[in-house]
Amino acid sequence: MTEVVLLTKEDCELCTRAKGVLARLQPEFGLRLREVALESEEGRSLAAGSGALFPPVLVVDGRPLFYGRLSEKRLRKALASA
């Protein structure tokens, strides 16, 4: 099972969109989703390690993959090759 951590911020339109993309892909790829607030200690640590400039930040199996606008097509391709 693939673990996906989504770093989010309140009132973030891109974060809401990313949640929708992940909800659609979760059953297909067997994703274990976890949402973490970017303002939390864990969120700040993950963001610093990823080099992300702004939310949302997507960390898959401990590796930062995307930040900002999440492309369903690119994520689908990355998950299929993992």
C-alpha cells in the first residue's frame, strides 16, 4: 500500500483540488492517505525537507513528489511507475 501525505493549509483552493484528485485515485492505487497541516511541526519539517515553495505538498512513500497545482495525469503516471 502506498502512503501519501498531503500537506495543506486552511482556505487553500489548490489543497481542496488536490484532495479531490487523491480521493479519485485512492481506490485505484490503494493509497493510504494522511493530511497534515503545513503549520504543524510535522508539516513544517516535511515541507522544509521537500523544498516546496507553497501548498499543497504531496509526499509519497516518504519522497516529496509535487507541490502547488496537482496534475492528476502526472500523479497517475508517477503512481503507476512506483
